Amino acid sequence: MAITLTPDITLTDVEDGLVLLDQRAGRYWHLNGTGATALRLLLAGRSPEETARQLGERTPDAAGRALADVRSLITALRRARLLVPR
């Protein structure tokens, strides 16, 4: 499942993660460091499973829920119309 951001979305790194600005609606979303890492991996073409595996390696305590968290992130960003299939 390859994804990309819709054309009107701007990414900005911030101290504790990433901000996504929807220029169409003037709305923004803030992702913490883990969410930012997950999104960057997904945008680079990693599958949700690969992304979860990499996150689990970085934070072993959260490895058990990493895939569910990655899938939740994808769902939330799709509902907000920030992602489209590639």
C-alpha cells in the first residue's frame, strides 16, 4: 500500500515532530516524533508492517502495538483527506 500526501499539504519539521498544513482548508495537524517517523517511512514507500517493525526496533516497549498505531495514523490522515494512494 503506497501512499502520498495530497498536493496541497505542506510538511514542516518542528522540535517535537512534524506539522502538516492543509492549504486548502487552513487546518493543520501535529504529529509527535513517533508519528512523524512513521509518516516519513510510509511516504518513502514502506508498508505499514515494515514501518511498525522499524518503530518497534526503536521502541521495544511499544512494539506490540506499533502496527495498530501505524494503521490508526493512516486511517486518521485519510479521513482528514491528507493522504491518497500512490
